[in-house]
Amino acid sequence: MGKVVLVTGANSGVGLALCERLLSDDAQLQLCLACRSKQKAEAARQVLLDSHPKAHVSLVRLDVASMRSVLSAAEEIRQRYDRLDYLYLNAGIMPSPQVDFSALYKGLFSGKAIHMFSTGAGLLTQKDTVTSDGLQQVFATNLFGHFLLVRELEPLLCQTDHHSQVIWTSSSNACRSAFSLDDVQHEEGLEPYSSSKYASDLLSLALNRHYNSQGLYSSVICPGLVMTNLTYGILPSFIWTLIMPLMWLIRIFTNTFTLTPYNGAEALFWLFKQKPESLDPMVKYHSLTSGLGNSYTQTRKMDIDDTMSAALYQKLLELEKRVRKKLKDEDSKCTK
Ligand SMILES: NC(=O)c1ccc[n+]([C@@H]2O[C@H](COP(=O)([O-])OP(=O)(O)OC[C@H]3O[C@@H](n4cnc5c(N)ncnc54)[C@H](OP(=O)(O)O)[C@@H]3O)[C@@H](O)[C@H]2O)c1
């Protein structure tokens, strides 16, 4: 049996491009697309089978923002496979993004304009909501649902005879100043996306500290600035059409404008080829693209530390306990 790979948010953008690249590299792969929409997942599967007719591509219904959905998807995955070699935690949202025009104005004259445009750091705010589990939507989607998934898939990921990799699609937008241990869900602020991505950097480090001895290794990547549904949500489409030539021009001067999902998936694919025990838990792997359009992966040290990472991990374990209890209580109320 070939390697088993599961990708969340596999039906579009960077996730779908990654799937294409994985199948082009390894025809034996058992690829599982974990998506919230059955219809979109089937369409993505068809796209992949059109270019790789003999590929093994299966689907699992997973809404990472719903803890019930995570538990039932994990159960299905445990029944279907007896190992999991790669778990790509890629699904993510940036709801109702707004450009902070005063930050934009200041950024333009601070010499940080390109960094600001390519990462959105300090430039974008979002409107968050609360899920039916009582969690902040961005936190639940980008971080906590994935954390619960890892915990549920431990038996497949932690095996003595081989190593497994958990790979998070984080972002350069991850920023220490947007995150607080006193408000891990980011209920108070206006940058839940940045907070959730910073939390995923911290969590990846904690997973390494806890699970490396059991054969599980975790890494984080940034795909660069990629034109996907997520980025098209930031500005009206006519503005994107107007500035697109400028974006391609800027790419000559900055390597973080990866722009295409194929190039954005570079670091995700690069990690697929690495021995996990050789990876550095303190770095982020960046997909970059040269002015001539060649993509490559580069490491950059993250602004994280073990103390903060361990504290977040503890908080997530406590929250997991509360969420599991809430679901159990709801179940027992229903059966009464
Ligand atoms: N594009 C960029 O410039 C950029 C930069 C840095 C990081 N990223 C990260 O890259 C990752 C992929 O995003 P993308 O740019 O490829 O955007 P995208 O095309 O919008 O892909 C996001 C994927 O996540 C899925 N998703 C969202 N909420 C979900 C949920 N509750 N349960 C299951 N799946 C869910 C989406 O499914 P639906 O189709 O059903 O919505 C979609 O498949 C995200 O984590 C994003 O934060 C992107």
C-alpha cells in the first residue's frame, strides 16, 4: 500500500494545487480530500482524476469549524486507514476582511510597503463570528478543529515503525502582537486571522515537543501571496483585475508574490520530500518565487518560544476537555 496523505481544504487554491503536485510525484499515493462540501470535493476529485486517471483519491466530509464533524470524520478515517503518513492542515478562512486604510497610508511611507502588501501584516482586519460549539469561527477553523483532528488521529500518526508529518498552512501574516495567551480565541481584537496563524506556529512547536518521540513531526509553511478564493475576498474583483499587472510586476522585486496556487504549494510539496527528523521546529518553510517565475523553498526563523508554546498547548488541552464534555452532555440530553 502507498503512502496515505490527507489534505484539509483540498477542493480549491493551495490545497488542490498541492494534491495535483503530490499525484504527479507519486502514483501509488492514497490521497484523501477532507472537505466541508461534498459537491466541491467531488468536483475536485474529478479534476484530479482527469489528469491522473489511475490515482487513488477518496473523500471524507470534514467541516473543521464543527467539532462534531471533526470527531465523525476522524472516526471514518481511522476505520478506512491503518496508517497516515502526511496530514496537511490547510483549510483556512479570513472572513469579511477589511483593509485598514490608515495603516496602509502609514505603511506606504515607512519603507515596509512590499512586506505589508505581501503578508497583509497590520493591514487587514476581519469580522469574526461564534460557531454552534461556542468557539470563535476563525480560531475553530484555522486552529482548534485541526488540533482536535490531530488528537483524534493519534493512533494513525504515532506508530513505531515509521514517521509521520503534520504540516500546517500558516502565513507570514502570523504576528506575535496579534496573539494573546489571555485571549487565545481572539474574542477581543480585530485580527483573528493573524492570531490563529501565530497560534498554529506555536502549536506546531508544542506538537514536536510532545510527539517527536512517538514518530510524529510537525512543520509550518507560508504559501506566499497566492491568488485564491481567500485573497479574492479581500478586494472587489474589479480592483484585482486592475492591479493584477502591477502584482506581476512587483514579483520581479519580491520573492513572496508566489501568485499561482502551484507556486504557493511549493513548501508543502518540498516537505513531502524531506525526512521529518531533519526538520527544524523553530523555522517556517516559505514558498517563494523568483522574478523569472521559478519556485523554491526557504526557511525563516519564527518569532516563537517554548514557554509560550507550552502554555498554549495546555490551554488547548483544557478547551478540548470542555468541548468534549459539552458534546457528551448534549448527546445524553438527546437520548433522555
Ligand atoms: N492565498 C494566500 O495568499 C494565503 C497566504 C497565506 C496563507 N494562506 C493559507 O492557505 C490556506 C489555503 O487557502 P487558499 O489561499 O488556498 O484559499 P481557498 O482557495 O479559499 O482555500 C481554503 C480551503 O479551506 C476550506 N475551508 C474553509 N473553511 C473550512 C471548514 N470549516 N472546514 C473545511 N474546509 C474549510 C475551503 O473550503 P470551501 O471551498 O468549502 O470554502 C477551501 O477548500 C489557508 O489556510 C490560508 O489561510 C493563504
